[in-house]
Amino acid sequence: MDSTLQFPTEEDMELVEFAQRIVEANGDGEVHTVGAAVRDARGRIFGGINLYHFTGGPCAELVALGHARAAGARELATIVAVGDRGRGVLAPCGRDRQVLLDHHPDIRVLVPTAEGVRSIAIAGLLPHSYVWADQAASSEPGCHSTARQSMYFHRDYLDAVRTGLKTTTVRFRDPVSTGPVNMVFELDEEVVLQGVVTQIISKKVDELTEQDAIADGFRDLEELHDRLRYHYPDIVPADDIAIVQFRLADA
């Protein structure tokens, strides 16, 4: 698995500018808030914009993939998403990473880092991944699936999870179930902690409490709401969220 971060090429930055123009020209700050651009092996660029809906509307990256396919593109080389309101390049969500890996396992993704935009192979964004083709084969008679679910965390939460300060995580449109889990810390050196999801509690965003915030490792409810808006720009108070309780596997 190639998890090496590479400096963007001139073509990569043109892709960023293309996605930025899409969201600047067509975004409305509510339903359409992220633009995406994907380049195929022939150098052609195809764009997309997200379509938010409370039932789970498609992200901009998925719209761009559909656009490319409809135009006849088959081999895709690089993809990027750019947020509105000057948010810049955004990393793809967990669902998009799985879709990209399953359908375009050789694609590279442009992501934000502390040092600026970098390029990484999709496999590097999804270590220890569930592989669709492998699981399809394991569903045949006499076969048993060994897939292990993953939860993705921003690397800022690594120490809090390791020390037990953070034992819950609030998830929005990011399905997870009880049982063993790989806790993957994004853009670190393949940091994966083995854990167990012990309980999942469904709530509305506006039903979150101070106790929920503290269990999630935050100072107070206001800080939790701020982080939710950072991770999920489209989230609103009436949205359904899941409070996922977990522990380290050896705890």
C-alpha cells in the first residue's frame, strides 16, 4: 500500500482551480457547498457539485465520478474536492474513500495537510480496508467473511483515544455497528488502533448534552458543536446523529 504524500503537480493544481470555480459559480451555501474535479488518464477534466439531502445526498466526488463515466471516461487518475466559503481542498469522507477504492483503486486523491495540498494514493487513505471484490468472493457457499469495520478519526484525536480521554465519537451519515473495529487516524503514518464499539445511541444534534461533549473529549457542548460543524459543514440541529461508544481492544 502506497501511503506516501507527494507534492502536487501543475496539473493537480489546475484540478483544484477547476473544482473551486465550480463551487464558486454554482454553490448556494446550503444544498450545494462542495465542488469536485476528476482528471482521467487522457488529461480530460470532469466536474461535479454535491447535492445535500437529509436522506444522504451524493457528495461532490461521487457526482464527478458519474459525470466522468457518462462522458466515456474509464481510467481516472486524480480527484479533488473544494469547499465553499474559502474552505479550500477537503479530504473525502469515509464513504467516498470506499467507493473510490472499489471502483478506481489506482486513483490519487488531493488532500489538505499542515504543509499544504498533497497527493496520495486512495489505498493510503484507506489502510486495512474492506475490499469489495474479496468480500463478494467470500460470500460463496463454504466461505466466511473476515472483513473488519473501520472508523476514521482526525489525527488530532489520537492521544485522547490512546489515553482513554475520548471514549465516544459523534457520527453523522457514517454508519457503524457494535463489535470489533479498526480505529484509523487519517494522514498519520498508518496509525491504526484496535478497538471495540460497545454501544450506539441515536439522537438529534440539538439533543446532545454537556455529558456527551465531555465523553467525546471536549471541554463543553459548544466546542462539540463547533467540531461537528467543522467536520460536517452541512449538519443542522434537526439532523440524526449517532453517539458511538468504544474502548480499546485491550482495555
